[in-house]
Amino acid sequence: MPSEKAKENKNLIATCIACGKPVSTESMVSLRGREDSIAKSFSVCVACANNGWRPPGFAGVYAARPI
Ligand SMILES: [Zn+2]
């Protein structure tokens, strides 16, 4: 019997700002960058992050992780 929790998790879909595809939030990473001098978090899918996509003003370190 599926739990209510599992059903909720299926609905956690966000749009990758790099490729524009809807992605499960579990397959996304948040990268900190800057937009108009304001610190901001950018959510992208792991595939884009692994491909080298970085937000403007990115100053952190991203360690590639398995998709
Ligand atoms: Zn993407």
C-alpha cells in the first residue's frame, strides 16, 4: 500500500532554469550565485550542473554527483 508521503514526493517537480525541463526536485541541485548584485539560489538539474552550467556570479564549488 503506497504511503501518503510517497504520493507527495511525486508532486515535487520544479523547472530547471538552465534547460527549462521539469525535473524532480530530488534530481536538482541549488547553486548560489548573484543576480543584480543580490545573492540568490539557482535550481538546476544534476545533468546541467554536471555539464558545467553555473549561475552568474557563482563563487562556490560544485562536486559532480551521480544522476
Ligand atoms: Zn537542466
